[in-house]
Amino acid sequence: MNYRTLGSTDLRVSEISFGAWQLGNNSDWGGMDDSAAHDLVAAAINQGINLFDTAPNYAGSRSEALLGEALAGQRQQLILVSKFGHRPDGSQDYSVDALWKSLEESLIRLKTDFLDVLLIHNPPATTYAADEAIWPALEKAKQQGKIRHYGASLDFADEIEACLNNTGSEVLEILFNIMHQDVRRAFPLVKEKHAGLIAKVPLDSGWLTGRFNAQNTFKGVRKRWSADDINQRAKLVASLSGITSQDRSQTHTALAFLLAYPEVSCVIPGVRNQQQLLDNLGAVNCTIKRSEQRALEQFWDELTDDGSNLLPW
């Protein structure tokens, strides 16, 4: 495993980290019982993964609870990232009172006294205002030792700019993959501010693994895709074979593309089973040439008319 420093923090994080949104989800994709979840986390740690990303609403809070059980006795060696704003019941509340309640509940479920990183979970744009009350509250949580660093989970370059220019955020979790590259337009500011970046949805919800095609149907969160969305995505994924090297899998190309940016500290692909874990880890030390990186940037630029016509995620 390779490790990178998370922005201006003192955290050294595994390049391939663990996205725990599927952990404990018993209703979709074949389900996952508690024993399998514990084994999956243990296998990840054994392979050098040290950052685990979760949230109160993942699997209705079961993700946090299972991580708390699986990480018992190893907390000090690992990095925990969680969020607030999306509640376990699916509702949203970004108020200061909700922050304190959510944080305390997360700490209990995760069986820890502190979070390494707490992120506001895709908040409304108005949240990034400099006078928004949530930011002093996060500073207070940091002073109390309940969190070490804070920031936001967000999706677009203009959100990054507002967040970094107006707040004391140190870490951002960004929607970034070959199909969604809007955030890279803000990378010069990220570099200037020394912010740490965690790349979420690095495999475009599974499309960049090569598992899906135009005949697939979906349920759960992936049910959001219309028939037209599915056909478009299938064609776009197929077209990537003419751009990228055939010497590596689509999964490894997708992860290597993100890690080619020094601004990105780690990627957090979702992990549902041991085979997916091993597939993700196969991207360690996998690199792409600068010419291939440029070609993938141009692919997105042309696809979106230089960012003016973004794909639905």
C-alpha cells in the first residue's frame, strides 16, 4: 500500500481506502450480514487500508455501528471519516443543534472519543457562507477534541471554491471520476489552500468497473437512472476502450486516473465483498501516462461542452 498526506493535516492515508456506504446494507446487491462486514473490514486492514469513510445514513446507521465493532482495539492506528446532515432515517438537518446530536451519536456507534475528520454531508449552497453558524460550531468541536479536522462532502468546483474561500475547511470529499470531472477546475485553489481531497464515487457507481451494459436494470439507489441514462452510460463506457490502455482493467484505469492528481490523497471505492476489495487493491502502484490522463480529460471536456452540460450522476 502507498500512503499520502491528507492536505495540511498530519494524517497519512492509504491511497486506496474504504468507502463503507454498503457496509451493513442487507437489502441491496445480495445483502451483507454482520459477520461478512467484520471480515471485510479486517481484510482491508490486513492489506494496509487505514482510512474508513462512513456516515450516519449509510445502511440506516448500521455502517457506523459495524465499523465500531470491527475496529475495536485498533482505533488509534486507523483514520475515521464520518459526516453529518443526513440522518439515519433519510431526512436532512444541517443546524448547529443537529451537528452536536449527530456527532455524539456517531461517536457512540463508532465506539470512539473522536473522529479524525467530520464532513458536512452535501449541504445547501448557503452553508458555505462565511457567517454560517455551523463553522464556529465545528471549530468548537475541534477545540474540544471530538474531531481533529473538518470540511465538506461536495460535488462541484463552485462548491469547492465557496467552501475553501469562506471557511476553515481542511478536508473535502469530492465527486470525482472519469465521467464526473467538474471538481478538477478548482484544483489550483485546492493546491493553494493545501486542502486534503478524498475522491468519492471513483467508479461512477459501478459503471467504470465494466460490469454494466445497456441491458442492465437496477434497484436501490441505482434506480435513479432512466433507460436513456443507462444507454448513454453504456455507450460512453464502451468508448473509453479507444482511449485507455488495454493492459489493465477498467477499474484499475479509473482509480489510477484519480491518483495521477497529486491533489488527491485517496480514493474510497465502495466495498461489498472480498473480491471487490481485492480488485480495488489491484490498483496499488498502477499508473497511467500523462498522455492518457490528458486524453481522459479531453474526453470529459468534449462530453460536457467544457463543463456546461454535466452528466447526471
